[in-house]
Amino acid sequence: MAQEREPLLQNGGAGNAAAADCSPALLPSLARSVLKFLMWAVFLTWAAGIFFYPTKPAQAALGQLTAATKQSVFGKTGAVFLAFSAPVLIVAALAYVYISAFPGDHVEKKKLRSLSFRLWTFPVLIDGPFGVVSAVEFIGILLFILYLFFSVTYYMVDSVTFVSTFHARVLKNSELVLVVMGLRFGIVGLFCMIFLFLPVSRGSVLLRLIDIPFEHAARYHVWLGHLTMALFTLHGLCYVISWSLAGCLIQDLVKWKETGVANLAGVISLAAGLLMWATSLRPVQQRFFELFFYTHQLYIVFIVFLVLHVGDSVFSIAAGAVFLFMLDRFLRFWQSRTKVDIVSAACRPCGTVELVFLKPPSLRYNALSFIFVQVRELSFLQWHPFSVSSSPMDGRYHISILVKALGTWTDTLKNIITDVEEMKASGDSDQPQTGRITASIEGPYGHESPYHLMYENLILVAGGIGISPFVAILSDIIHRIEQGMPCAPKNVLVLWSVKKSTELSLLSAVDAQSVSSSVSDRLHLDIQAFVTQESEPPLEDGIVEGEQKVPGIFVKNGAAMSGLVGTGDNFWAAMYFAASTLGSVLAYALVQVYYVRRFNVYAWWHLGLLLLLCMAAGVALPGGLVVFLWHLSEKRRMQYDRWDASAGARADGADAEHTSNGAGGADAAAASLAALRTTRYGCRPKFQAEFEAFAERAGGAAADVGVLVCGPSGLQTSVARECRSQNLRRGGAVFHFNSHSFDL
């Protein structure tokens, strides 16, 4: 995301002499390299510690660290936290410095053919349980498989050795092996849980650092969720079978020890996790989304009882990742409390709803962003993600989305809006139009860098409502060229498949409806639309094309969307992170000195609960104070830069008149987007022919082509397969595949 504040370090500009340029340019480059080195060093050391944790050298190193912290107020918990959670927080702290100093507003062209970038955009796996997988993601999957194989194999050999040398025969060999392996499965599951919570933090600075948007990170959360719950299930099964063999299943299940693990708490935590796991399976999620959504709120039960089960020292393994999730969740809670003004709510001819929200001018986003929307009349808990359909260039005060009625929630939203429109059309002005839709928003989230602006050659492949983010991209590119702003795209091909021709009216949502001659000289835009379920144009096709403006309703809720988001102001986000972290550490130290040691608290579950409460207190109190000050800062800024509804309507009318006059006067050569569109009926796009023809126009083998796809999983698979096929041919253009879809 582009940031409002200036970067701490500038990249430098051209000077009068080369000698004068050398020193200023060297300093930012050196600072960037030092920060990258520090983050990589911390990360690799941390990852190596996790990988080799089962080995004796790693255990010896952890034992030395434990001995060093034993006499401190943090004790053994401090040693485990320093080894496995502190590195995550250190990288996060360095990440705030890095993204503030070097905001990723652009990606240099020379990086397009770098190995690291190509690995991110080259699809390796196409069909399979993971969906479309890039080379980097494939390497990550292999590393996790290697870690699991190494850990489980090492633990199995070690368990057999341990049992063979164990002399206190309280349990039989088989029972003892099951107990030991159950313990080891639980440890591996805790390490996987670190990675489970990192990608689910929507505004996480770590996701911004490596420029992974949340819609991609959500896939990693799904994969890791399956893996983590499989390990925890094996952990529980080993103990259940062992207790059954020993004939004490019920007694052991309900045990709640003071020293050691609390079995009953573990049973409750595992039960909550299994419910979340079962309802997140794709067939269940697609048919019963609300069931999936509501059962996923059991994550609170899962975490709390997990802490009560293992205690403070063991939970410290995953405490850092859980803490970052708590930071993100608390900030999202603050942002979601704002009731947002709806500048316009209208239903388009194809039945798609367009919502335009009021936003503060200081809140920046790019055309690849998305937001989560809640409508309280429909549900107090449900939040649904939508790609933005507006460009940052469309207006400082507005952000819009397109919503297609595909389920109960979206269909009810459409009915509310159409009912009000019908009352408005019938002249029933006595019925109130305000208060019918109470909306709240979380976000925007998305790519840190606007990837669509880095390619000279761009292919946008959409299916149905998947055109929404590309509406924003087209508007962004056209406006940037008109205003002389940096914009790489010169050749843009849009391949859009729809079922019915009525959906073609969605193209009218592009703010820049006409392409002037100055733009067409610099941009070759080709829009190919494919209507798959109609063999010929309907008689009313011309009428549909003319309905570009749809009467809408205005809903006054009291405010613009809040700027309290992790991808917002870097300064305040960093202060929030620092205050919460220091506050949690201080709270835990005070609890240890004035409560634990004074009252001789030793129960594992009690100590674990205290650690979790200290983490929550650090986020809610010092962190909450920073968020409150951040809110006041945003509110003060809004007082001096506020959008006026009546003035905005007059401005919109003036803009429309200016566009109309311009089309027939000053710029008679201007072409509408509809005129640039070629519509084909009863067929689907042939990607091989389209890609090869586009590559020839773009420059052949020397061309780098960015391919963005938004649509169902089948469409993503087809496009990814063609990109891989084209890239495997020698001497051809390089196609960079990128998906912009929630495919959970």
C-alpha cells in the first residue's frame, strides 16, 4: 500500500556531479542491505532451531539458554520464548523499519526476469489438492514435508531407544511408545501452529514485507490448518489408545493436573479444533458457509484451552505468532466499530450491486486491494471479502465494490437495495432511505506493490464478477496515462468470459469511460468478451449497453471508513506494535514478581492463563492507548479534509457534462470502452492462440507478460497451465502468472 508519510530514507536523485551522487546513493543502499541481512540472519537461525529441535545439540543449546534465564523473572518460559517467539517479533520490528524506509510502491523492471521473481510467478503444480502452486510455494511445501519426515523419523527412532532403556516399567512397551510419540506429535504440531497463525493476520507487517496479499496467505492458512490438526489428532489418538490399553481411559481424559498437562483442557481444545477442521473442508464450506463461518469462531476456545492444557513454557513456542494475530484482531475490532457512509448503493441491469463507500483521503490503497464488508441488518458476525472496483485515481474520498448475488447474504443485500430503489421510483418519499444498510469495513488489504503497473504487457483474464479488480486496473492505467504519472503498461489484453450478455454492462463501472487520443497513442487496449451461454446477441443488447448510470440510494451512517488498519499509517502501526509488545513483557514481569512468586503459583494451567492474559493486557491497554491516539489523529485530519455530499454530487454532474462535451468537441477522437470491446457468442477463449498472438504483438521472445486471473478455480487452472506451457518453450516470451481470487 502507498503510505501517507514520507519514507525515512530516500533513494536519492540525480546530482550535478557523479562524485556528489555516490555518497547519498550509497547510504540508502547500505541501509537496505543491512536490514535485509539482519532479517535473513534472524529468520534462518530461527528456522534452523525449529528444524533441528529434536537433535541433541539443539536440546543442549536450549538447556544452556534455560540455565541462563532460570534466575531471571522469566525463568524457563523466557528461554523458550527467546528461542522460538522472540525471533518472530524481532523480524516484525525490523520489517516496520524496512517498509517505512523503503516503501514498495514500485517494482523495478530489471527484477522481472530475476530468478526470485520468476519463481514466484511460475506455476509448477496445476492440478491437485493444492490448486495452482508457484515454484516458491512448491519449494515451501517440500521443505515442510522434509521437516515432518525428519522430525517424525528422528522422534520414532529416539522413542524406541528411550523405551528400550527405560527401567521403571509402569507401562508396557507399546503403551509407553504411544505416550512418547503422542508427546512428540504434539510438539511438532505446536511448531506448525506458529506458521498457522502468521498468514491469517490480514494486516500483518510480515505479509507486507514479503508482499504476499491476504488472499494468497489464506491458502497457506488452509494448508497449515489441515497439517496442524492432523498432527494434533495423532497426538490425541496416541494418548487415547494408550489409556485404553491401560484400562484407564475415562479417568485420564478428565484429569486436570496442577503439575503437568491438564488432560481435560486438551480434550476441549482438540474438540474445538476438530469442529473447525471438519466444517472447513471444501464440500462442507461450499454448501454450508455460515456453519463454517460460525464454527471458526471457536478459535478462541481452541487457543485458551490449549494454553490451559500445556502451560506457559510450552505455549511460548507459538506465543509470538499468536501475539501478532491478537494485534491484528484488536486493530480490526477498532476499525470495524465505525458505521460507514454509503455514497451510493445501486443495482445494475445484470443484478450486480455496486456499493460506493466514503473513505478518508489519507487512506491509501491500490487497484489490487480488497476489503471485508459487514452489513449488520444481515449478520453481526459475517464479514465477506470483495475486490475493490475503483482506482485510487477515481477519487480521494470514495472506494467501491461490485457484489454479485451468489448466496443468501448477497441475495438479501440485493433485495434491500432494489426495494428502496422501487420505492424511490414510485415516488414514495415518505419511506426512509437512511438506516436501511448499516455497513462496516475492514481493510483495505492486498499487494504492497501495484503489480499491474510494472508490466509493459498485461493480460487480464476474468470470469463473470471476476472483472471487478480489472475494472479498477483499467481505470487506474487510463487515469495515470492521462495525468502523466508513472505507468508501464503499453499493451493490455482483457479476456472476459460471462454466461449472459447482461453481465457486459459491468464494464460501465470503469470510471474512465472514454479513451482519449493521447491515451490511445500510448496504450493499446483490447477487450475480448466471451458470452458462453448465448449463441447470438439479444435484441435488447443496445439497451443494455446504454444503461451505464443506475439510480442509487445514499445511506448516511455517520462517518467515513476508519483508517485504523495494519496497512495504513506506518508510524502509528509501528508504535502500536512497540507499545503492545513492551506492555506485554512488562505485564508478565510484574505478574511474576508480585503474584506468581509471592503466592507460590506453580500449576501449569494457571501460569499459562497468566501468560495469555498478560499478552491480551499488553494489546488492550498500552496498545489500545496508541490506537486511541491514532484514532484522534485521523479524526483531526478528517476535520480539515471532509467530503460534502451535495458538493460531491455537483462535481460528479460537472464531470459527466465535461466528459460528454469532450467526446464531441475537444477530443472527437476519444473512444468508449464499449467500442474497444469485441464480443463473441457461444464460445470460450482459446488461451494458447490468444497468448501467442499477444506475445508476437508485444515483442516476441524479449517480452515479459504479466498475467492476472480472477475467477473460478477451473479458469485459474486453465490459465496457469497455458502460462507454464508457454514458459517451457525456448525462445518465447516470459509469462508471469498471478492469481487474484479467494480460492479457499
